[in-house]
Amino acid sequence: MPSSVRPMADLDIPLPIGHDQTNSQPTTVRHMLTWLDARPSQKVLDVGSGSGWTTALLSHIVGKDGKVYAVERIPELVQFGRNNCARLDLKNVEFVVAGAHYGLPKHAPYDRILVSASASEFTEELMDQLKVGGKLVVPVQDTIFEVTKLAGGKTKVIRHPGYVFVPLI
């Protein structure tokens, strides 16, 4: 995190990382990672990767045989996250500046997709990048949706209301 907010690192609050973006509250990140249920050797997409904090956590979860693709729209934050993960010597992460599409279709399908900013509405574009049996955890307005992709185009959706995020840009 930026040096200006490091003294607040032990607080359970969202903290600014620059460019009108924040690291999510640690309790919220714990909830989202629990619901995502990433496992060793999986391929995970981290949308809105910001500082690379969730990317680093996911890197440890999926292990050396897994892969994490971190997507962020703000080039300076892409570099910030890349530098943070490089300092941790994480070899299974790749940072990408987001393009015109939500997510990163180039490397799809993914076992898990985590979105760390609030979409204004649910997008099928991310579901299209998910494997059958895969899981998407995405905030939409004030609710975190935990969506499992089932066979035949069906989904299982669990809603977790009462959260606030910066907007997905």
C-alpha cells in the first residue's frame, strides 16, 4: 500500500491506493475469498486487481501449479500491483491492462473469477469466461453475488447484501 496509509494497515477498513481506488476492507476480502473457494492448480482471473493484494493471496492459494491473471484498467495500478507481487517473488501471476472487454477472454476459460469493484449491473461477459463448475464472485451495486456455472447454461446464485465498493470502471 502507499506509504501514506501504511500506519493504518492494521485497521479493518478500505484504504486508498491512489487514482480514486481502494484496497477492500480485510474482512470483505476474507468473505470474498471464502466464497470464491479457489484451490491449488486452478486458473483464476482477478478483475480490478488494484495494488495486487488479492492477486498475491490468490497466488498463494492456487500454488506453483496454478495461475492468476490480474486485470486492472489504470496502468499505474497495474505497475503497482506487478511491483508488489514481484517483491514477493510470485512466479504464477501475470498483470494485464484491461482492454475493451470485461475480464480477459484471451486466457479463458477460468476456474474462478474474482471481481473487486462494483459493477452497475451483472454482465454475462464474465460468465462466458468461466468453466462449467467454475465460480464467479462479483459485487453488483451493494450485493456480492456468488455464482456457480452449471451445465446447460444454468447457474446457482447466492446473494450476500450489505457491501460497498468503488465502481468497476
